[in-house]
Amino acid sequence: MGKYIKSFLISFIFVTILLAPGCSTKTRLEEDSIQAVANIEDVQEAEKEENSEESRLKDKTKEKIEKEVNKEEKSENKINKQSNSNSDPKSNKDLSSSDENKEAEPNPEPKPTKFVYLTFDDGPSEVTGEILDVLKNHNVKATFFVNGISIKNQNESIYAHMIKRMVEEGHAIGNHGYFHDYSITYASKEKFKENVDKLDKYLQEIAGVKTRLFRFQGGTSNTVYKKHLKGTTMKELFKLIRSSGYRYFDWNVDSNDSAQDTPSASSSVKNVLKGIKGKDNSIVLMHDSIHKTEHPDAVNTIITELKEQGYGFKKLSMDSYNSQHRK
């Protein structure tokens, strides 16, 4: 724009000089030339100041924009940093681990401190399957002290099936003597050992079961043996069992189901719950025979009631709690 103004002024000066009256051409030309140059310089100076002001405004605007951009970048970096901190599982500021955002965890069920060992003597029988069903429904393991005569003469395959099922469902098997007849069991020390060995061999042959758990018929405190056992004592039989690698068990809670051929479920439940009261460990005696038809219902009620009271259930083993009337 400056060059156009300059050309216009020069042209205007020459025209003015030529038209101006009373002055010599040379003198007027010189004066006017000087004045024109001054005017041009003034115009250039004005343009320079204008350009300088425009440049200053541009620089100021640019500086302002840069400050705004830097401010936004800092703000964005702060947000990103906070976001990364919140997503870091090790961060103390992790919102997901705060008490407000943390989901309430359900309280775990307290572990039982009192235990019940359900034991069944004299089976398997026609009732065994129903008892096993109840135990399975409650996920409870028990111990069966079996004989070898109860079902064998009726159907050997059923006997074998029941023994195998006991093992497959996680229950313990105990030796209770092949024949359950006091006159045979306690006829002599030799007859006693023979009765134990016969069942031991039979269990291995028919079901592949080897056990080292034992229960004396009538328990170690029975007095029936006195009518039959000659030439030895019960203490000698205790030593014999231990030397054969067995661990024998009695009980400290009696269902009294042997008092009747077919005891009611309610009477068995009442006796068991009463006997368990106040004990940390309870080995319960019940019987598994064709006549104990109400035992499945009794067992169901016993387990339900005791679980509600916080009891746990276990099966006997070589390392478990034990109750022995005599040693």
C-alpha cells in the first residue's frame, strides 16, 4: 500500500509545482521536493507505527492463545493423571476400594466347633439304601460297622452293592464281626479272631474294602460275654484287636433303638439330641436293620436339628476322636 501512496504524492507534487504561480520552477521544485520527501517519510513512519501496532496485537493475541492452550493441556494432563491413579490397583486413592464403593461381602458361615459322628451297626439291611439317601441329601458322612450275614443269605449282590455304595459316597466302613451272635463271637479268643478275620476277608473279596476300624458286639462294656467267654478276658480281646492293626470304637451317645424292634423316629431323635447336649464330640450309636424302618426319618431330623445348632458331622478314622468304655 505504501508504494501507491508514494507514487501518488510524487505525481501530485509535480503537478503542484508546474501550476504554482510566481515561483521559479527550480526553486519551487526543490522546495516541493523536500516537502514531498518529508511527507513521504511521515507516511512511512505512520505505516511503520501501524504495522508495529498490528504486529504487537498479533503477538499479544498469539501469546494469549498459547497461554489458553497450555492451560487446557495442563488441565487435561491433570485429569489423565487422576484417571490413571484411580485405575491403578496399587493406588491409595483407588475409588473401587473405598468403603463407599466397595460391595458388602457376605459373612462366611462360622466353622463348627462341635462335631457328631453318626454310626450304624449290624448292616447292611433293607433300610440301608434309605439311610444313605438321607445322608447324601445332607452331604453328611457316617460310619457303618457292618456284619457279613444280614443280607448275604437273601441276596449277596445287594449286600455287595450297598458296601460299594457306602465307600463310593465317602462313608467309613468298620468291622463288626462276620456273625452277629454272642455265642459265636465270644465263644473263645480263637473264635473271636476267626469271626473278625472272616469278615475282613469277605469285605475285600466282595467289595474290595479293607478297614482297620472295629467295634465290639455289645461294646467293650457289655456283660453278655461272661456267659460265653471261657479261658480269657475282654482285656485280652482288646490287646488282640490292637495287635491286629485295628482301632476300636464305642460311643458316648445312645439312641436306645435296640430297646425296641421298631422304635419311633421321635423317640430316637429325642434320645440322640438329649445325649449330644453339652458335648463337643459325640459318637452316636444307631442300628441298621430291617426293623428300623423309621430310622431314615429320624436321621433326617437329627441332622437338620443339629446343623441348625451349628454342629458339624464327621466320619470315624484312625486319627479321629474316639470314645472307649474300656481299654
